[in-house]
Amino acid sequence: MHHSLAVIHRNAQIGKDVTIGPFVVIEDDVVIEDGTWIGAHAVIMSGSRIGKNCKIFPGAVIGAVPQDLKFNGECTLLEIGDNTTIREYCTLNRGTDALGRTSIGNNCLLMAYVHVAHDCTVGNHCILANNATLAGHVEVEDNAILGGMTAVHQFTRIGAHCMLGGGSLVNKDVPPFVRAARYPVSYIGINTVGLRRRGFSDAKIRHVRNIYHTLFVQHQNRTQALKAIETEIEDSKERQMICDFVKQSRNGVIKGPKTISRK
């Protein structure tokens, strides 16, 4: 159903069973797939690609041009996967020619007032709570959860299955499977609850915890810690994910808890 008070460009591609509320504006060069619902006063701007069965709540602005002074009007995209919910007044900007797109995966929940800047990549099954803000070029991997009012610095990476406490200010990479909080943001443990909900066994969680004990508690030197992990801890997919993440970090990873003595 398309409300009579919606403004829809004739070239927009609208799928089957799409509901468009009153005062919605949909510009040229927009694709919206089947079953998506768009609430009143949402604005879907050129370059937006929205998947199936999404929900976009009133006041959201999807696909606005980047807030980047280097942007020169190039044709870029904002991509949203299937079954993703965008709550009230979210602002999601499309990419620049650096990456060409901003992308948000499948089955995500972006709560009210979330901002995702240009060239960000958000994986599948991610939750960004109210007022979470991603600067440009941030990468958020699958199953990550960002607490309310979390602010993430540009070019930062958030690893898979992470849980960031509300109000965190993140300027270092956060490796997979951890809980992080405080200022400056630091490691405070494993995301045990989240991992159990996703089917990780107790043995696998202990394995991940042992890796991070070696990385953050036993060694100050990151190179020595990685060497110890690779020689002393049994190989696994999780070990490989963690080691690769740390080795590939361009910003450096968060630090361990200051309250724990390192020996």
C-alpha cells in the first residue's frame, strides 16, 4: 500500500507488498525490495538499496550524502540487507569514492537516533542501541552489540560477537568475543551471555577466555602475547579470528583492565 500523500519518484523501483506511509519521500535511483514497511515522514534518498521485509520507522533519513568535505557528488550507495529494522530518526549516509558504499547487513536492529556515516560496514545480526554513532569507515562485524550513546572513531573495527557498554568512546579496535567499556574503552571480559545465546559451549567459551587472558593479562608486549597464544593454546577457528584481528589492526587494539596486575 502506497499512501496517497507519499512522494515517490517515478524511477524508484518498489517491490511487492511494500507499505509506504504518508509524507514519505522516495527519490530517484532507489530500490526497495518486497515486503518492506516505511513509516510516515521517512526520507529515502538517491542511491539507497533496501532489502526484503525491512522496517523503517518515522523520521529516518536513508541514503543522505556523506558529511565529508571530500565528497564531490560521486554516485555511491547505501545498502541495507533483509529483515533489518531502522527505528525513528536514524541517519544513514551513503559512501564516498573511497569505498563506494555504506552497507548494513541482514537481521540488524538500529534503534532511535543511530547515525551510520559514510563508507561504514555493519555485518549481520548487529544491534546498535539508541544514539550509537559510527564515524566514517567504521567496520562492525557480525553479531556485535553497541550500547546506547556509544561513539566510534573513524576507521575503527568492532569484532564479531562483541558487546560494548553504553556511553563507550571507542578509538581503538575491539577484537572479537569481548565485552568492553569505560573510558578509554578497555577489555572487561568475555561476552559470555551473548556467546551462550549463540550456541557456544562452555568449553569453547573457556578457550576464548584463555586466549584473552594471555593477550591482555599475562603479557604487556602484544607480539609476545600473540606468539604465546599460537604456541601454547590449542588451534581453533576462534583463536585464528582473534590473532588475525590483532595482527591486521591499523589503529591498535583496546587495552586490558588496569585493575589486573600483569606479570
